[in-house]
Amino acid sequence: MGMVTGGLWRGRHGLELSVYDAEMNRVYIGTGNGAPWNQKIRSPGGGDNLFLCSIVALDATRARYLWHYQVNPGETWTTTAAMDIELATLTIAGRPRRRAHAGAKNGFFYVIDRDTASSSPPKNSSQGDMGGPD
């Protein structure tokens, strides 16, 4: 796995933002960047610094990990995924689809399928386009 390597304590900003999904009995957590901020110091041996700048889904009953979507692998730029996470059910191609919507400090807006953890291609939100299905 792409965990953190090196001799320093691999700090992560904790549960900066979370939302409860009553329909699926899940908790979605947006996480921050690592400490020290520079990946070369934090992980001199490489790795993607798993769970940094990610949206993590947990089973709310067992607190069991279900999936995560990392917006900035190896994050070194303070572009966290700790923004509001909005849950919605959208009709796409005539079918209801459960989605989690989240912006990130990297300027992209993510639409993630809550059932499969797959993502639509991220949309650049810096030009006013808030993304989502076309």
C-alpha cells in the first residue's frame, strides 16, 4: 500500500469535516494534508500518503472502512479535501444515482458515486462551473 514512509511522525489533520448518510448508514469524512507539509520530508521513501486529502467512507455501525477517493495523491500543496460534502440522489439516464458532491482546495469539484466509489471526471470550479453530470 502507499502508506507514509520515513522516520518522522506521520501526522494527518483529523476529521476536519464529516457528513452522515442515513440512507446508507455511512459517514463520509473529508481529510486534510499531512505534517510536515513537504512530502519529501514526510515520506522520503515515496508513497501516495494514503488517506491524506481524501474523502473516506465508513460504515457508521462498525466504523469499518468502505472506500476512499484521494483528490491529491502525495499531497504537498495544502489542497485539502476538507470541504463541505453534500449528498444527493440524482436522476441520470432515467435512473436514480446516489452521489456525494465535494469541492477541494485544488480548484476541482468532485461527484462520487456513493454505491461504487467511482467518480465522474472532476470539474474545474475556478471558472464557475460547479460540475456534475452532463
